[in-house]
Amino acid sequence: MLNYKGIEIFTSEAARYKKKPLIDAVVAYVRSLKVAARCIVTRGIAGCYESGEMATGRLEILSHNMPIRIYIVLPAAESEAALDGLNGMMEEGIVVVHDLNVLSHRAGNAFFPRQLMVRDVMTPDPERIGPATPLSDTVRMLLPSIFSGLPVVDESDRPIGVVTQGDLIRKGGMPLRLGLLAESDEGRRDAVLAQLAGRRAEEVMTAPAVNISADRPLSEAVELMLNKKVKRLPVVDERGRLAGMLSRLDIFRTVMREAPDWNAFKAQKIEVKQLKRVRDILRRDVRTVLPETPVNEVIRLIDDNDIQRVAVVDGEQKLLGVISDRDLLRFFKPGQDGIWRLLAKVQQTFKEDACLTGDLQRCLNETKAGTVMTTALTTVDEEMLIEAAIALMIDKELKRLPVVDSEGRFKGMISRDSLLRTGFGEAR
């Protein structure tokens, strides 16, 4: 048997807490605790109060103040904290507490609450551009941003397309992704912007825009993102005008805010269904190299896969570091024309004070992966819950995370896309 408490609140429809119906305030409070609590609200058909007031549903003397019963069931260990808050909310009513012997408690993981609407999650009033906006201005707006795309709107502020980082590279001729361009020296950055100044957003944008209405369920928006393979959606109001943008980052922040502590549930012997762990979604096709692998081979491997990462491991597959195009950009002197052109060609670039002189190809052959790699890594264990991995990604502002086992051996990587796809698949 499990040791639980039952909390009953007898109140009325007229009861308020901070000018809000007490019913709504109590339910919101219980939800905010993020504990293994269930709450049910029932409305009576008749009753009476200490004041002598009668409540009835009979048509001839219809009452507008029906009795309300709120019943909360939760583990006994969580009850004291819950009661502290609930008791302070009660301006009118009766609170009853009793012991419960619970045979079993099973819960399902919904990933994100079904009642959430797009307007609850979106970023409101986003930056936007017009179809005639020069690509140079578009890039200037994106360089300091955490997002990598902008909606394009017509003269009525209705979305007609989206300009993404991919559009700028594939169609606009931007030689580097935005994160690398931001770290390039000012002269090269200005040269790229000057090259883009002659082209307009409408020439490269992805059109038509895949929009979602602000009053649609969040689950519908996520399904649309996955089906259309897009990372962001323009959100429109009832007149079709741009009201916000919904990105995977917005969704993950909501998941992090709403998700309870599932590990605490398990510790209380609560059976939670549909929980997914990192091992269930990691990509195992990430390329690995040894510390002595030449950098020119690392460049080839990075250019050859969509993850844009190479893991550096020892002979026992233990993770030593990771190399990305940004690590290469920071390692090699940006002022070297040869390196910059090489990396721009493969849409990557390269720590200062290395390879300042001498033959470029010899330098690439002689510089080893162990010298270039980043060793200050944020990793996740393959047994971690995906909600915890999402929280870590948001906190560290990362798009990908290397995965290791309990012995520190490299197992693969997880990405935002795999997290969203798996989490939504389970919710659906």
C-alpha cells in the first residue's frame, strides 16, 4: 500500500481568491506544485451554507451559488506543503484532510499539456521583414538573435514567406552559417554583407508561409512543424495578420516549465507510462575520430554529415572532446585567406595563434584533432529522461548534446528535432 492523503475543500461558486474564482485558483496552485497530485472539482445540484443561504437547481428558485467540492489526492509526503498554500487561499469554506491507503498509482506522460494553445507559447510581436528587404539587412537582424529565421510580410502585415538560414546559404549565397559569420573578423563580415545587399528577401524566401492560427491547439502546431519539416511557424490572428512566431525553442521552454519531476514520481513508487529516455532517441551515426586524426580529415567528416559535429574518442571509445565548425573557426587564424576560402566553400570556418605561417595543406595535416577539440563539454547520460535533456539544452542554449554511458563511453548525439519528434509522438 502507498501512504497518501486526501484533501477535500467544500466551498461555493461565489468563493474568490485574489478576485479569481477559488476553483480556478486551487486547480492552478495544485498544478504549479508539479507533484504527483490529482485534483477533481464537482459542482453540486443543491445545498445549504452556514449563513442559512440555500442553493438549488430548481427552475423556479434557480441559484447562482452552487456548492463546490474540490478533492485532491496526493502522496502524504507532499501534503504538508500543499496544505500550507491551500489554507492561505481559503476565505470561505471547509478544508478536510484524511489518510488514504492507495493500492497503486499509475500516471501517463503527456509531454506538454493538451489545453495549451499556440498563443500561450508563441513569441509575440516578432521582428519581421518585407519582400523588398535587402538580404544584408536580414542578416544584420539575425546575427545577434537566438533565432535563425524571419517572417516576410506584405503591406497588410500578412505572412507570405519565411527567410531561414538555409535559404540564405542555398539561395542567397551566404558562405557561412550565421553563428560562424558572427565570429568572423569585421572585414570579412562586411564583405559578405556587401555581397548580399543587392538581393532581396522575396528572391530567397521559402514561400508560401506555413502559418498557424493563434487560437489553435499547440499539439496541432507541433504536428504541422513535423509534417512540413520546418523549425518555426508564423502565427496569425483572426484577420490573418502576423501575431507571433512559434519555434521549437518556444515549445521546449514550455515543456521545461510544465513538466513535473518524473524521477521524484518514480522514487515514490508511482508507475509512469510513456517515459522516454535519451537512449531511445539518440543518433548513433555520429562520426568519431582519435586524438591523432589530422584536421583535414576532420573537416571532411564535418562537411559530410548534417550533425556538423565530430566526436573525439580514445581507444576504448571514451569521449575526450567534440569538434564543430565553430571550434575550427576559433582555432585557425581568421585572417588567412586560404583557410577562410576552404571553409567557406564547405560552409564552415575556423582558435587564434595557430598556423600563422607555412603551407596550408601541411598545417592541416600536422594539426591533430586532440589539439583543436573542445573538452569543456556538456554531456547527457543515456538513461536521462528526455524532459531533463530538454531542460539542459535550454539552460545551456545548445542545439545538440553528446550522449555517454555510465562509463563515459560515447554513444551518439541528440538534437532538438529528435527530442520534439519523440516527445510529440508519445503525447499523440
